[in-house]
Amino acid sequence: MSCQTFPMIETSARLLKLLTLLQSPRDWTGAELAGKLQVSPRTVRADIERLRGLGYPVDATRGSVGGYRLGAGGSLPPLLLDDDEAVAVVIGLRKAAELTGLEESSLQALTKLEQVLPSRLRRRVSSIATFTVQVPQDEPAPLVDPELLTQLTGLCRDREQLRFDYRSHRAEPSRRQVEPYRVVNWGRRWYLVGFDLDRQDWRTFRVDRISPRIPTGPRFTPRQLPGDGDLASYVSRRVSAAAWRYYAKVVIHAPADSMAAQLPPAAGTIEPIDEHTCLFSTGSDSVKGLAVHLGLLDADFEIQTGPAELHAHLRQLAERYGQASRAS
């Protein structure tokens, strides 16, 4: 290694340390940075210019309390991540590629990141990929355009009305005009929660079925969100109800509040009947799934309405459990 190589390595290491300092949420004076890096203020100014040349937008303020801070904007420069952060990002991208419908974009970003990982991190990431198992889903996640997600969230932020063409789950076309409020990821799909101006009610729309019409509408005054503001529970209830193949209504001999605390929102809805009983509306794509929901109930219950297959399946389960209990 030549003698000229050592100053280059020293400068690169100093730039990385400087970049780490500038990423903290505070302003650094030139004197403070010089002290941290053990160099002169002139060297600090030169290193700042090197970072700017590499694409890092370093902001500077003048005056007695002025200083430097890493700003936002411009082209995306190389990211500075420690080992755990880099591994976490890779795992997150792998998860996104499997679940969100953004497979292509996630895999492209994952490929770029893995190419620049040090060998020690590639081994960690490889072991995670090799020795973890993802349970396969019944159907692939629908593809979602990242630009559409960006547009929808921007309209939510700017409170601008949205006009779009929409396809229902039966492929029935319609034209909608809504006030968009939130974009929600539930399971393997993305949903837009908005107030439908024509129907004067809240609606949930699959993002992959939305085709926006340009230009967007005027700004709107925000309304109080449905579901007491808990949009995760609100969407999970509406989405699961719309997707169910089998339905059942069950009277539970327990207070509604206690049962709501036991059951996940996606299992169904709980409505009080009186102080001691409640009505559980549930559903699933299969009779076995319905039985699983009923198995979660820690109280006596009666099936008010449900498919005949459910009754037969519950009798079969009861006999199977009875035989297992007698055998033990």
C-alpha cells in the first residue's frame, strides 16, 4: 500500500464520521465539529464541501449561533447505516416484497442494497433468508403502483378531493368522488379510506382497483374519522366482512366489552344485546375458519344463524375432542 493511500483512507473515515454527526437532529458549529474530528475548522469546511459534492445537502446558517446540519432534498446519496440498521432494512424490504403488492420496487431496492453490503452483513442477511420460512398465501398480493400510493397519501395530506374510476370485487365499474383521509395496509392489500360525496357516507376502496382522474378536486375541511379514529380496526372489520364466503351470527352469554377485548377486530363485530349477552357477527372463507373464531370464545354461545356445514363441523369437532379427552 502506497504512502498516498493512508491519507485517502483517513479522509474517507473522517467524512463518514462527519456525516454521522450531521445526521443527528441538531446544528453543529464549525468549532464543535473540528473538536469532534480533531482537525482544524478549515479542514471541516473543506470536508463539508466534499460531502456536498457527493450529493449530501449540508445546510449552513450564519451568525453567533449558526452551524451545520444535514438537510433534505436533492438526489438520494449513499446511505450511512450501521450493521443492525442495514440488516433491518433488508429484512423490511424482503417482507415488503412478500406482502404489500410492491414486489417489483421492493426487490429492485433489495438488490441494490445487497450489492453494497459488506461480506459480514451479507452472511447475516443470507442466514435470515435461508433459515426463516414464510407461510404461503392462498392468492398473490395484487400489484400496487408506488406512484399511486404517493399520490393518494399526498391528497390525504393536502386535503384535496379525488375523482376516480373504480372496479368492485364483482368487476362492476363506477365513478367516485371522495375526500381521501388515510391509506391503510391490511394483510396483503392496500385500502383508501374516504368520505364518498355522492353517497354521503364513509367508504373503503381497494387501491389496486382505483384509476385516478386528473385534475383533482378542491380542498376540503376534515371530518371526524369513523370508528372513533381507530382506522386499523375500522378497515379490518369492513374488509373482512366484504371478503367473507360464510357468515354466522352468534349470541354470546357474556358482556360485549369483555368479548371485544378477547377477539381480534378481523374476526367480526360485537354488539351488546343487554348487560349479560352480546351478538357476534363473524365470517370466514371456510367453515373451518368460522369454527376457529368460535373456538376463541371464552363463554357459552348459541348459533343464531349460520351455514348447515358449520353445525356439522362443530359436531365433528366436539366428538373428536371428546374422544381425545377420554383417551387421555
